[in-house]
Amino acid sequence: MVTAFEGWNDAGDAASSAARWLIERQDAIRVGTIDCEEFYDFTETRPLVSYDEDGRRQIEWPDVEIWAGSISDQQDLVVLIGQEPHLRWRTFTEAVLQVVNELDASLVLTLGALLSDIPHTRPSVVTGTTDDPRTAARLDLAHSTYEGPTGIVGVLAATLRASGLATASLWASVPTYVSGAPSPKATLALIQRTCDLLDFRPATTDLEIASAAYERQLDELVAADEDTAAYVAGLEEAADDQPADEDPGAGHPPLTEADPAELVQEVERFLRGD
């Protein structure tokens, strides 16, 4: 089972986009939902109103969806995707645990994405972790040492691990100065690492094209502003000097001349085409 949640755990929409890509690539079918009523504050995540084919208004609620497909004759893949819940996280994780047990999943892989001081011109870093030494050895993952605030991804992984289930997490890094724009580059990196773990080799041409276009757009924006160009050049230098075993973003230079908020807004406007 692969899980991804929109919101705090999903910088650049990278994790949720990766999950949706897997659903589309498998021609998966929706096999169930976790009802939203207990877990969402609808003033924060509002339902959507739309019209059906007959012109009747309908309400779309932000349920967590469960999709099922196959990646080989021997292996099925279930994808769980939705908004990060606002309420009753312990009850929610117990509901997910029930789904995992009913499906007899051999591994639960949680996807996430975080903001980091990395340049868009370098490969998106994907960190793979697990709390289980056997899973770490089997999948060549690092032992998680993170301590601090966590989202539903961390709570879910801890709940499943406490129940004796094999879990792992993949986190992609997204540049801080494009925090509000979708990152196909980070999505591609997550898909490649996920497929490596699952021994699944789908074509990723569409993501590669989108990733190249994303990088070209940012190159144009950076070249048009001296402060932005200097900032990104500093990030590139730090990334190139960084030891391979060091966390991405460590040792990055300070942003002294350009205002980070202005950079974020300018990049987001550029990527939206405003």
C-alpha cells in the first residue's frame, strides 16, 4: 500500500501527485473510502459543489480514497490518498490500520515532500527511512532519527509499526523559493524511488517532460533577476560542496539581498502564468 496526504506533508504537491500518477498508470479502480465526517473541519477543507451530466448540483466531500490495481502478476498495489485530516488522528489511523489488515498488505509506504534549501537545478533528493531494521536491510533504507513535530504521515507510520506491520517512508525535497508551485521534478523523483522499491518499471516520459519544462521556467525567472540568480548560485555551490551523506539543505548560504517572501510570490506568479 502506498499512502499520500495533501497538506502539511505535501510540499509542491509532490507526494499526492505521485500517488495519483500511480493510480492512473495502473488503471486502478476505487474500491472504498474512509468517510470524512469525523475527521475534517469543513471550514478548513471545504466540500466542492459541481454539476453532474444531467445538470444537477452535487456536493463532493473530501473523503480519503482507496484505489486498487496491479503492478505485476504477483503483486497488487493499493493507493490511499486524501487530505490530511484535521481531527481524531488516532481514530483515523485505526481506520487505516483496519484497511491494511483486511487487505493483508505486506508493506505500507508513506510518501511525503518537504521544503528544503536546495536549488531547482540539481536532482530532487529523496530520503528513504524506516523504523524496522529488517525492512531497512531488505529495501536499503536508513533508520529514521527524526524528532519533532509530525503530520499524519508520521502518526500513521508509528501506529502501523506498533501493530507489527512493515512500514517505510519516502520524502522528496522541494526548493523553498517555489513552495507554492507544483513540483513535477520532485514527483518524478518520488515515483522513481517508489518504483525501485516495488521493482516496478513503468515509463515516466510524461513526468520527465513536465520536469524539464518546470526547470526551464525557473531558469528563465532566475536569469531575469540578479538577486534571485545570486541566491540560487549560492544554493548550487552549497549543494555541490555538500558531502553525499549530509542532509539536503545543510550549509546553505543566507539570503541577504532578496526578500524570501517576494521570491516565493514572484516564482508562483511566473509558474501560474500571471
